[in-house]
Amino acid sequence: MNINIFGSTGNIGTKTLSIIKNNFPFIQVNLLLANKNYKKLLTQVKLFKPKYVCLNDNTKLPLLKKKLVNYRTKIILSCDINEYLYKSKTELTILSISGYNSLNYLEAILFNTNNLGLVSKECIVSAGHLLKKFSKKNNTKIFPLDSEHYSLNYLFSNKNFQYNNVYLTASGGPFLTYNLKSLEKVTFKQAIKHPKWKMGYKNSIDSSTLANKCLELVEAHYLFDIPYEKLKIIIHPEAVIHSIVDCKNLTSIMNYFYPDMFIPIYNFLNSTNNIDNEYLNKKFEFNQTNQLNFYKVDKNKFPLFNVFDQIDKNSKIDVIKFNCSNEIAVNLFKFNKIKYNQIHQFIDNSLSLDFNNQVNSINDIVEFQQYFKEIVLQKNEII
Ligand SMILES: NC(=O)c1ccc[n+]([C@@H]2O[C@H](COP(=O)([O-])OP(=O)(O)OC[C@H]3O[C@@H](n4cnc5c(N)ncnc54)[C@H](OP(=O)(O)O)[C@@H]3O)[C@@H](O)[C@H]2O)c1
């Protein structure tokens, strides 16, 4: 078995490599790809000896090249990576690049791999309407690994439920108990401090604003064909229940596991390798859980949820605009260009920009995303 990991230097990529090292040493790492963190990539090369590495940021390439002279690992230029994917085959792939640029690789990955562990949510949000067509055409098996979707996939693949609604749980992030006034002064450091999950900055900030759950709602719609009107969000601060299916027979099915991405990733690798290991230390212990709380989303506290609620989710371009303007806003907040409590307003303003671009192919969407970013930054006089 060989594996390609896109986003190997991030939280998910690092966790995947550690799971491989400790549990699946026979899996051969074929390709590791990152954005610019060449130092971490180099450490991974030393440990896993991949055949290939790829760095998206060309300015860091000379530094990586210099350090790799004594290794057999070859560098693939980022402009050649999709061509390489179209010319080769891989059994397993993890796609865990943060942000909508993850879409740049998706079509080629679906061609290249037999089994895709899909963690990057932004590419599903932008191109979910094309995902099934490509996976079917290429015979690629998609394993949703984002925890809520991993959870729903498990529930739906085991039983054909007749349901009224499907709930995705949200921990509520670090500001759940803050009042509106105190959100004015929130810093980047505070916003990335998630109470339950260890994630990259984009996902952490998205969790604090609830953008993450909005994106996941779209993700669930595309992955499981659930109509939007049946998809709900509920706050659950303990973050041990990941999804709830409210069935027509008046019973509800909840899926529990500890908030640890080890579980979806490990199970993906386990199922594709037909190994039946039992990981007892990750087993859910009911007697160690004091309480489970659930709250309705307070739209005053999470104004971005209001913005999301108002967009026409059946308009593909509006959903893409939401996805991109959210990422632009998060990065502007990161670099002190806007305040935390301006994020939702920035997104709302960007959504009001009209476009009639076609989004019928992945290439259309990739181009639209770049164009949209330029326009949004120009309109806000940020270059
Ligand atoms: N972390 C979690 O618990 C979790 C749970 C569920 C879903 N997810 C989803 O998984 C994805 C990754 O999350 P994360 O927490 O692992 O993020 P992260 O720690 O920020 O890692 C992001 C990875 O993507 C790479 N990357 C970023 N932009 C790139 C580009 N344009 N081209 C190539 N590589 C690029 C980064 O490389 P550099 O290091 O070089 O910058 C890094 O390897 C996100 O979509 C997130 O929503 C994460």
C-alpha cells in the first residue's frame, strides 16, 4: 500500500504520519506535499523516506533542494504536481490542505487514487456538486474524515434511516460564554485557542465564529444528499457527540467518540488495509462523562450564522462566495486588517457582490475563487 498526503505538515497531516508510523509501518509514503514549511517537510522526509515531495511556495524551494541532496527523495515542482498525479496511481490519499486552494488538487487526486480520506472541507463546499461525478468516473472511494461527516457516514452506511432532521454538533468554540461587547477586543491568539480540538488557525477561527459549522452543513448536504432544510446545527460544548439523526419513528441516533481526529484517520487506514485492531484507550467511557449539554444557536452571539442562514444555498456561486470571503476575512483578521467582530460584516458585504461566472467545472471554480479574491480585496482597498 502506498499513500500520498496533501498538507502533510499540518495538524492532520502530522497526525496521519504518526498513526502510520505507530500502527501501519508497512504503508509506504509515496508523496508529501505542503505549502511552505520546508523544515517540517524535511523532518518528515528523514523519518518516512517518501519517493517524492512537493512544496507549493516556490520561494522556499531552493532551501529544500539544498537540504535534500543526500536523500533519494525527489522534488516535484508545484506546477507539475497535477501532471504527475494524472500519470501515476496511488492506493491511499489524505487531502488535508486547509482552505479553498485544496480544490487545486482535487480533480487530479480523484483520478490518481483508489481511496481518498477527505478532510479538507473547503474544497467540498466549493465543488461538492461535482464531487460524485468525478469519484464515479474514476472509481475512487471517498471516505469523509471531518469528524461530523465521518460520524454520519458511519451511521448512514449501517442503516437506511427514515429521518426528519440531521444535527451537526458545534462545541461553540472559545467565546461561547462571552458577551457581545467583549468580542470587540478578541485577539488572534485568543481566537485560535479552541477548547476541544487542536487545529490549524483557519479551522480554529472558523470554529469560534461558527463558520466551520456552516461549511460543514454544506459538506453534509453534498456528501449525503441531505436537503438543507433537514440539516440543523446544535451547540454541544462537550464535543463528544458528533452527529444526531432524528428518525421518523421518534427515536434519535447519536454517534459518540472522543474529540480526537485519530479515530476517523485510524479507522480509514484500518478499513482500507483490512486490519482488525482494537484501540482500547480511545474507547468511549460513559462513566467518565458527567454531563452532555445541548443548546440552540444564539444568532446574536454568532452573527455569521445569520449571514449564512440568509444565503440561497441552492445557488452554487453564493455558497462559493461565502466560503472564499470567509477565508479572506479570517486572513485579514490574522494580519490585523479587520477586527474579530467585523468578520461577519466583511462576509456579508462580499456576498452582495454580483457575479455571473460559470461554475460547471473544477477549473471554472478554481479560476472564479482567484478572481473573487482579487475583486473583494480591491473593493475593500486591500492589496
Ligand atoms: N485539525 C483538525 O482537527 C481538523 C478536523 C476536521 C477537519 N479538518 C480540516 O482539515 C484541513 C486541515 O486542517 P489542519 O488543522 O491540519 O490545518 P493546518 O494545521 O493549518 O495544516 C494545513 C496544511 O495545508 C498546507 N497548505 C496550506 N495551503 C496550501 C496550499 N495552497 N498548497 C499546498 N499545501 C497547503 C499547509 O502547509 P504549510 O505547513 O507548509 O503551511 C499544511 O500542511 C482543513 O480543511 C480543516 O478544516 C481539520
